Amino acid sequence: MSPYIYIMFLLTLALGTMITMTSSHWLLAWMGLELSTLAIIPLLAYQHHPRAVEASIKYFLVQVTAAATVLFAAATNASLTGEWDIACLSHPASVAMMTAALALKVGLAPLHFWLPEVLQGLDLTTGLIVLTWQKLAPFALLYQVSHVLNPSLLILLGLSSTLIAGWQGLNQTQLRKILAYSSIAHLGWMTIIIQISPSLALITLGIYIIMTTATLLTFKLTMTTKINTLALVWTKSPLIVMIASLTLLSLGGLPPLSGFIPKWMILQELTNQNMPLIATLMALSALLSLYFYLRLCYTMALTIAPITNNTKTTWRLHTAQPMLPTALTTTLSLMLLPLMPTILMFME
């Protein structure tokens, strides 16, 4: 693929997301969703590998189904109420269809089945786009219509996402699938709080994007895609082992790292809303996710690799990956806790 065509696809992808995020009309929002979907399909199949082609087809079918449901729900609401404005979604049938469509779009359980399989067929760069940038447009729509959605349904989607992702991520050996289940669990935390405190959901989304970007860029730097190759990361750099372990612990939500901030504030907000049972279940589900993060840290930092192995000696290979994004996102994923009062002040 020509670099100019590659850049064109990236710009179209960004344009589609921006159109959806800034639109107040359902047709424009749907057009932005379709633009971003059509622009990312060639990027997903860029490797011309059978797994990548399969993943791109699966992603296309799921996203087109979700976008068609979004359009049908908006048209149904317009035919019954006469309003195409996003904030005027009011009919119960349209609200139910829109909730299901957006849940499928971002990968909330029980509509999450496509995300781990799609991510497993992609390389780490396109996987990073799917896990971060592609969540912005549907989450913006979910943010705009959250005030009309059923609170019980949002709680059910959030709880099922964190619990199912935690259980299904326990026995995974592929790092991309583990990060896919991590994405589903984090989206569950955002969904359960988006109606109670939308600004807190945005903070959670921002911190999740920073931590996931740092983790995937580190895995790309060390050329690791499976758990058993994590034990060889120390041959490249012991410093990378320490930083990557702290980033994974931040994803798990351990203090005083940045990932602790949103989980603590969401649990506090749920308790203030007289939902202690929901807060307890969310805290217990966080322990499930923390287990497979600790498993990665144990393999990376506390396991000695065998003397003889058949893998490439990565410390001899020169990397062309720019280090500034990795360093910046890693620093933010570890040290945002002191800046939290300032962030909250700007979000209010």
C-alpha cells in the first residue's frame, strides 16, 4: 500500500470519528460511523494474512450491523416523534434498539463476542486503533443519549461486561485477547457510571486510552504477542520490564498508579447513590481482571526464561518505533494521580 493511500485512510478514519462526535443529527452521526468503518477495513487487512482478512470481514459485518441498527432506531424515532436530533431520542423502542446497537458497536457484554476474535487476527498497531480510537465515536453517541437510557439496563450491561470479561480473561495466553477482555471490562466501568456522572465516564475513557496505548506500544517494542515470550523481555531491557509491569498494574487499578483513580471514584459515586451491592460486585469483578494482569507481571518480572530457546534475540534487533509516544503514555499511565484535582476542576 502506498504511504499516501495509507495516510488518506487514516485521515478519513479521523474525519468519520470527528463527524460523529460533533454532530447533533442522527444522519450525520451515522455517516461518520460508516466513514470510520469503511476507512479502517483496508488498514485491518493491510498484512494480507488470512487471519487479518478474516478479522477485517468479521469487524465489517459486526460494525455494519450495529450502524444499520443505529439508523433504523433513529428513523423509527423520527417517524414516531418527528425529531432527528440526537438529544431528542425518546420512544422506548428506539431507545432499546439504540442501546443494543451502541453496545454491539463498542463491544459490551453480552454483545462482546466479536472483539477478542477480531483483535487476535490483527497486528498490534491496528489493534491499538480498534481498542482506542474506534471507541470514541460510539461512546460519544452513548454519552449524548445516556440521559434517556434505562438505568437498570446500563447497570446490567456494565456488570455483565466486567464479570464476563474477568472470567473469560483468566485462561487466555494471547496478549491481544487479554487486552480485548481488558477493554470490555473497562467499558463496563464506563457504562455503569455514564448516567450518574458523565464527566467521570469521560475521565475513565481518557485514562483507559492512555494505559492501553502504553501497554500495546510496549508490547510492540518488545515484539511479544504471547505470555510465554514475556519471560524473554528482560533480554532487551530490564528497564522495559519494570515499566511494563507497572503499566499492567495500573491497568489493574492498583494505587498509587493512574488506573486506581477512575475505579476508586466510580465506587465512591456508586456508594453515594445508595448502590452498595453494585459497588461491591464491581470491586469483586476488578479482582478478576487484576489476576490476569498479575499473571503477566509474574511471567515478565519473576520468571527466568530457559537457557536455550528458538526465538529471535531481540536485543540485537534495531527498532524503528518512535519512543516519544511510548514514553509519554507510560509516564501518564503511572503518574496522573497528583494531577487528578486539576483534571476534575476542568471537567466540572
